[in-house]
Amino acid sequence: MLHNFIINEGLTDKVLEVQDLELLANVDEELTQSREIVQNNITDEVATIQVTEEWTRFRDTLTMNMFASYQR
């Protein structure tokens, strides 16, 4: 949350900038590895997503609890 506040306010934080660069490097590395896996036809990726009532209830309950906590 603090990170988002700093970004939204246009402030700079050297520690967060370093962490962002490290995170981006990790994401880039993961993307490169996943491309190699796809090129080798070795994929364990989700091809389709099906909405279930269980996950819909979970999401709605989580959202309501978060909002109630925020209001307190």
C-alpha cells in the first residue's frame, strides 16, 4: 500500500526503485524461461478457465470482509 501511495503521489524512494528493478528483472527472467518451455512444447499452462459458484462465493465473501474491515 505504501508503495502505491508513493507512486501515486509522484514521490521517489531509492529503496523502492531498486526493488522494482529487481522485480522487473525476475519477471523478465521468468518470461524468458516460459517462452523457452513453450517453444519446446513442454507446457503446464492453464488453457481455459471455468467460473465456479465456489470461487464466486469466496471472492464475494473476501470482498465484503475487506470492505467491512476498511469501514471499521
